[in-house]
Amino acid sequence: MSARKSVVRFLAHATMVVGAIFVVTVLLAAMPGHNAPAVQAIGSEQQAQGAGAQEMPGMDHRQMNMDSGDERESEKAAVRDMNHMHGSSPHLHMTQMRTPHAADTQRADQIVTELRAGIEKYKDYHAALNDGYRIFLPNMPQPEYHFTSYKNGFLAAMRFDPSEPTSLLYRKTADGYELVGAMYTMPKRASEDQLNERVPLSIAMWHLHTNLCMPPKDQRQRADWTKFGLHGSISTQEGCDAAGGQFHPTIFGWMVHVYPYESSRDKIFAMHHRD
């Protein structure tokens, strides 16, 4: 092969590589809810808890435009909210149940079958930690702890694999954690029809955290949290502006829980474990 042909082939190959990188970069930047997964090697439970999952599953910091104080307070409030949610409220939007169809039931059962197979090994929570799942707020007492795979959450924005949920749901025990379920996510811009294509809305209810008003930064230490936050009385842009706060119409992303080890479909797709 002549030197000229070698140079031409090299330049062509280099152009293809650069072009591919450019296309991928553009697609990722344009993707709703995109948030690059955290890359961290976890070798033990202590490392995982020391790092702790510092982001809520499905969170998109670029779209939230919140400072670290807002993020931490809203994350904790969201966990408390999730543990007690039983219906739509000004701070919690839940999808409406649709008319059931036989195809929905079959699809839901298939999701459960694939989920069980995919998470079976994570009944040993050490396996989840070793595979990169990170405990969200491990030191905060919770009825259920989210072990989140940010890689799975990233991929969930593009495709749905029932065997690879964004988060695993564990109940804390005397000697560790017991696997009870899983959580799927989608970007907050997803439509209800898109949610329905993944987990049927005639079977399960997806939820989205909404209308968050955070207090002014210089008043955060003495803020009236009966007015601010995800449990506060302020739930409109106008009310938040009047209080001098920062308003966020939606935060995090769409979420739905599945408890595949329960005995009935109603309990499997309940809002909480054993609801």
C-alpha cells in the first residue's frame, strides 16, 4: 500500500471517530433528563455508605438550577414525601388510572417476571454494592432505602429494560438490608403515554414531585418549613415570589415502584411495600 493511500485511510478513520463522538455528544446534550452517571468503584459497604448516594434517583441538576442547600433539603423532603404519599397533592402529581386491558395485564406480568430474574442476585445487598448501586441517604431513617444505579438511570432515559431498574428498594434489618422491590424512572418531560408504554397506567401509578418553593438563602437557617419545601403550604410561583423564595415547578423525574415478591398484582404495583 502506498504512503498516500495510508494517509488517506488514516484521515478517513480519524474523521469517522471524531464525527461519532460529536453525534453522541449532541444526542446526550439534547436528551431530556440526561444526567451523567457517577463513576465510582465500590469495594465495600463502608465505602458505599461513606460516599452515600448524594443525588435523588432521577434527579437532573442542570434542569433544577438549585444550589447545594436547596438540593439537600429537597432530597430529604422528597424521601419523607415518598414514604407517606397516598394520592396527588400540590407537591405530588400522580398519573390517573386508565381503563384496564388484557394486554396491560400480560405486559405487567412480564415486567414482574423479568424484574425478578434481573434482581435475584441482589437479595444479597453486598452484590448490589459491588455492582455499583449506591445507597441514597444511608444515615437517614427510612422505611425503604433506595440503592441506585446511576448507569441504569442514565440508560432508562433512552430505553426500558425491566430487568435493570434505576433503584433497588430495601428494608433495613438487624444485620443488613432485605430486598423488597425496585423503582423505574423516566425524565420529567416524559408524557403519560410514554410512561404507559413502559409500565401500564391501568396497573400502576407513576409519580412526580412538583411545586417546590425554597426559602431565600440568607433565611434558610430560620425558615418556616410549614411554608417552604415539599411539605410547605406554598405551591405556586406567585406565592413563592411573594415569600422571596425560589420556585421549581417540577424536580427529579418520574418514578414508579414495583414489589415483585408480593402475592397479588395490587400489592406488587402498590405505592408502598404492603400498602
